[in-house]
Amino acid sequence: MTGPDVPTSTDIAIIGGGIMGASIAWQLALRRAGSVTLLERSAIAAGASGRTGALLRRHYTNLPEATLAHASLNVFRNWSEIVGGAPVFDETGLVVTIPNDEDSTVNLERLTANLAMQRAIGIEARAISGAELQEIDPFARVDDIAAAAYEPESGCVDAVAATQGMALAARDSGAIIAEDVGVTDIIVSSGRVSGVKTTRGEVRCGVVVVANGPWSPSLVGPLGIELPISAVRVQVATFLRPTAFHRPHAAYVDIASGMFCRPLGLGRTMVGVSGGDQHDPVDPDGFDPTLDPSYPRLAKAALARRFPKMTAGSFLTGHAGLYDMTPDAHPIIGSLADSGFEGLYVAAGFSGAGFKKGPAVGQAMTDLLLQGSTNLVDLTRFRFERFADGTWTTPWSDTEYVLSADFGHKF
């Protein structure tokens, strides 16, 4: 995607060309919010958005994130009509397993409550037994699960196609998409944003939206704002399914098997393994994007715990990407005006579960910039100030699952 020259001024500058930045730019341009410029130091979707598994899970234990994921799925499912361009969504269905272990009684109770909350906002979801799961996925092993949540309308998305498609839609609506333009500093004057310094000159503006994932703290740090976001390296691997496993399968957030997986085109499955040893803090500018030599073996073993026929699968490829983790594994969305800088906003820290929320975050942020609030979702829990006042330690619901598997992100 080639763009025009970088403007010397714009009304709104968005930093970061992932799904968040692209979605915010699209919504702002669509709603004629003034001149909008998205600044991406490399290429659109070159960061975490291009390396995500992009499972569109709506199964959350808290209402705000379930709402964002649900609203976003409508956009992904109806991409050609709403955004434009070729479809990006694959309706595989999505399964979240509950292990048959010492915590199953409490987790099953919480599953019932969580599904009721999800259905109340319009999510089609239900609890299924192991036998019912085998009807959906005949090749699945089910003796290790107490039950599962099933979302028949959920699935996966082509993350690169969606992110670049959103950026193209923003450009077509009037936004400037400036690739190969790094932002080095945010300029402030008298307590208000006045511009940004880039690798291709200064851009004057009155509003800056930082949507730069794990690079966000380094942008606002010089202003004295400490975003509690760390970069965590996470690996995924893709395997060829053997011909004996000849049919597609659902996408899984598989707590029982300790992995997530999704079909990836014909005959392929992408898998990521849970566990703190697979989630290593790194320098986002210096991490290794290739797989550890031992990872394909670990990933294949985890995948075979759910699909035994994958013992005959063949490793194809893999890579490492980044989670932008916050201490509570929930994102930071909103204004930083209370930190002393009018016109400064952030949408970052999605902790490995952001892509599925991208379109709705774009809508909510645009509402916030244009109206001062949004009716889509209550943004109170997402505010940056929760880390200063200590409220971040309060669980977002009383129905969070008791988990031994660490996926990094929250449910």
C-alpha cells in the first residue's frame, strides 16, 4: 500500500497501523471528523495484527469486552457490505473447553452464568457436552472435558486482509495512510497536544491517538506518562493435517488441552500453546520472530491432545509475535487528559485478545473523540487511571474461571 506524502498538518494523527489504528482511522474518516492521518513506521499489519491467530471469540466473563467482541463480529461477518472488499471471515464455529478437573464444579457454574450474560446481549452461545462436541468435530477427543461453550456463528478472520482492508477503506473515505513513517515524539504545548515528530518531519495536529501496541509506552513515556504495558513474545505454529483428518474443525480456545487452534485454509491448522514459558517478556524492537527449535514438538503434542490424528500431522511453518500486556490483562482505552495532556488518547494493552475487538474499538474511540462518550460500551473499566487508583486489582466480574492454563489474556 503506497500512500501520499506526509502532511505538515492534520486534525487527528493516529499512531500505529494495526487493526486498532486502521479501524479508528476508518471510523473517523467515515464520519467526516476532519483531516485524519494514520502514521505507520513500517507497513499496515506489519506488527502484532499481522501475526495474530485472529480467533473471533466472544466468550468473555465480563460485559464490556463481550460487548466489544460481539459488535465487532457483525463487522467481520458482513465485511463486504460494511467495509467493502472481499470477505475476510471464516465461520468455523468456536469452542471454549472446560476441563474435567478439580475446578470443574465451580467452572461449570460460572460457565452457565457467563453464557446467560452473553445471550442477553445477543450472542448465540450454548453449553455442550463432550458427546455434542464430537457431533460437531468427530475427530475430537472429549474425555478430558466437563463441558464446553459453543458459538456456532463465531470463527476466524484473515488478519492481514482485514487490517489492510480497513486501512484501504479509511483511505477511500478520505484518511491519509502514511506507511514507512515512524513517530519519534509527541509534541505538547501548554498542556495540550500540538503535533508529532516523525522520521519525515513534523506534523501539526490537535489530537493524537496512540494505538501502537507494545510500542505505546515509549511514545508517551517522555511526557511522564507510564503506561503499564509490556511486550510479551508468543509463538504459533502451522501444521498440515493428515488425509485421515480430512475435514475442517472448529476454532478452539482449549483450556483442557492448554492450547488454542484454528483451521487455516484447506488442510492446515494453526496452534498456539498456553503456558508462561511460552510468553516471554522482550524488547519489542529486538525480539526473535522465528520459532524456538523445541516449539513445533510442543505445539504438535498440545494439538494432538484434542485431535489424536494430528500425531501424523506435519509441521509446516511458524513465527513469534507480540502481546501488549497490562498487569490485569485488560486494555487501556480512552483519554489521557487526566494525566495533563488534552487531545491525547490511547487504545493499547489488549493483552493478546485485541484483534477480535478492533472494529468496535474504532467506533467507541470515534464516539469518544467526537461526542465525549459512547453508547456502545461503558469505557469506565478501560480507563488508564485504574492503575493509579488501584481499581485494576478488582476482578471485572465474579464469574472468572479458575484456570491452570495460562493464555496470557483474560476471559
